[in-house]
Amino acid sequence: MLGLGYNVNYDFISFIQHPTIWPPGTECVARYNFPGTADQDLPMCKGDVLTIIGVTKQTHVLYLWSLRWFHGKITRDQAERLLYPPETGLFLVRESTNFPGDYTLCVSCDSKVEHYRIIYHNGKLSIDEEEYFENLMQLMEHYTKDADGLCTRLIKPKLMEGSVAAQDEFSRSGWALNRKELKLIQTIGKGEFGDVMVGDYLGKKVAVKCIKHDATAQAFVAEASVMTQLRHTNLVQLLGVIVEEKGSLFIVTEYMAKGSLVDYLRSRGRTVIGGDCLINFSMDVCKAMEYLEANNFVHRDLAARNVLVSEDNKAKVSDFGLTKEASSTQDTAKLPVKWTSPEALREKMFSTKSDVWSYGILLWEIYSFGRVPYPRIPLKEVVPRVEKGYKMDAPDCCPAVVYDIMKECWTLDPVERPSFRELRQKLQDIIANELYR
């Protein structure tokens, strides 16, 4: 077990009895030192604040990662020294010295540091006692978007040094790789947070996500920790993680020789890819999503660009590491509108059923050989038309039974959409009766 004596929202006993009420993102405070009594235990010190990434059916915490902008029990003067030299928007959170049990948000603004008491009341947190938040993560996310009464919005976290602790944790769990054994060969993709490269690890060809040294690395540590717990033949498999002292992060996965599904479909086309291959891709993705569904995880960005194809033509879902337990919220500003369900866009609520909607779009991508969804419809018109009941026409030569599945996935009421288990059964029937030809 873990040395957690208290949670911002729930006490530890309630976790043991009702683990499902602790959603990922919930912060915990260690109330006493816990050195660990077994190899699988996570040692911690009194005052450590950690985030729950997920909970297994066996009611064990999968992984806890310290919120590195939380500096624990430091004084007002220490906080001001940490935020020096002044940089507007630089911030950290510490334990309140005047009000034990509460927190203090310290923000650098206009060459001075402002200190805001974060009040803990009735299981929720607030600065102004007008807007309340479930946990510290939600509160911090709110003020990064809008100052909302603060001297400035939160721009840059003052991080504690945490890379060594992260590497130690991956070492304890058997997922740490030796940087000296990893050879980076060439870049195969570029993203906002870093590059994806082909590499060699102990003679094996691998893919490597290289994360830049900045605050986003913390989120990718969380991604890797989730990936260690999800294993399925149709999910891209994590091989290991390297966290360097200087902050660089490498997430090493199996290499998928034929690249993304959308590129594979576009480059080969219907002259090369037959109906049996299309239905197999559809089934591969459905099996992966059924597995995530059974484990109460939501992908949130299911699309052909996030499915990879192996040398033997097996489709595997990737970028699932930032999944969260079912019914999670997310900022909608950067969402892929054409793949995202109406309720997710409207209410910021993501669930397995919103993944089902995206799966319907992905099926359309598969059977249109990688076309962009909602062709000839301006992006700004997509959501209004969809909310009025519009559904895309079937792609050319798409079997009617497959198109029927797409339309079921695009049911406006998420409750009425099929589960991935039901979708897999429908696909099995289609394959068994050769209705895909």
C-alpha cells in the first residue's frame, strides 16, 4: 500500500473502500513519512503532494507523480527567493504557514511577489470564495487561462527538481532504460513538445518520443506511467522510459514500420488495399478501444492519425498515454472538431461514448482511404450541422453494414451509442458472414 493519510477530497479509508471515487487528477498529501516496505511500494515524505494517474480494479494506485510546482512547507521569504529574479506570471504553491491545512499561491508580478491564500472548505478549494475547484490541478488550470482577480494569470511554474525522483520510480517499477544503450538515428516526426525519432536500443529498432526540457515534461511522465499499466496487442507497446537529470525525457515504444494509418491509407489507396484489410484495421482499433473501455480509460483523440500500422499490417492505437479515467474534462480550445463528439465540444465532458463517436469518424476515414471528414463543409459549419442531425454520406464502395455502424456511433445522445464491446461483436458478425466484400 501507499503512505497516503489524507486527500484534498477524500480520506484514505474511503479510498480503500471506494477506490473508484478517486479520479485521475486528484491530489493527495502524504501525512507521514513512508519509506516503503516492499519493492512495489512508492516511498514518500510527509508533505509530498502527488497526483493520482489511475486506479486499477485491484484498488492499487497505478502511479503518483509529484506536482513539481508544489514546494511544500517553505516560508514566505523562501518562496520569494525562489521566484527571484522577478518574472511576471512565474508561480509556485506552498503550504500556508498561517493557516495549517490550507495552501498559498505565490505569484511574481510587476517586480514583487503576491501571496494568495487557497482556502480548503467543504472538500473544495477556492481563492476568492466565489469559485470553487475539486483539486489543485483544476484551480491552477483555471488561473493559467484567466487572472480572474489575481495580479496576473499564471504563466510559468517554478518547478522543483524532480527528474531524479521520476527516474528512480521508473527504475523501481522496471521501466527505466539505460540512456547509454539508446542510439537516436533519425527524426520521423515533429510536434509541439518535441520530436519522434527512430532509434536503436540493444540492437532493436524502436520509436522514441523526445520531450523538450520544459514544464510539459511532467505531463509526459504521467503519459508514460499510464502506458506502463495498459498492455494490449492493439495498443502501441511502451518499452521503457529515460528521465535525465537535466530534465530531458525519452519515451521508448515499439517501432511501427508502416507509419500512421491515415498515411498508409492515402499512399496505397483502393488499388492496393482490399476490403479484408479495411475490416481488419477496423477490428484491430475496436479491440484496443474495448480494452480501454473495460479498464475505464478514455482516449479523447481517436483518429486515423493516432493509429499506427506494423510491418505485418496490424493496426495499433497510439497516443493513449494521456488517457484519463472515464468522464474527464479537458480544455476544448485545441480539440480536433471533426473527430470530437458534440457533447465533448459543448460540455467539455469526455467519456467512452465520446470515443465511440470518434471511432465512427475513424471508420469513415478507413473506408474513404484517408480523406478528411466532412469534405466540402467549412469547419465553422460542421458543429451546427452535426447538432441538427447531419451525418456524412457513406464513402464510395463502403459496405452498407459498416456504414450502419458509423451512423450508430454518430447518435447525438451518447447514452444511445453502442459500447465498444457491442461494436466488436457487430464487426465479428460482419467478418464471419463475409459481409465486408
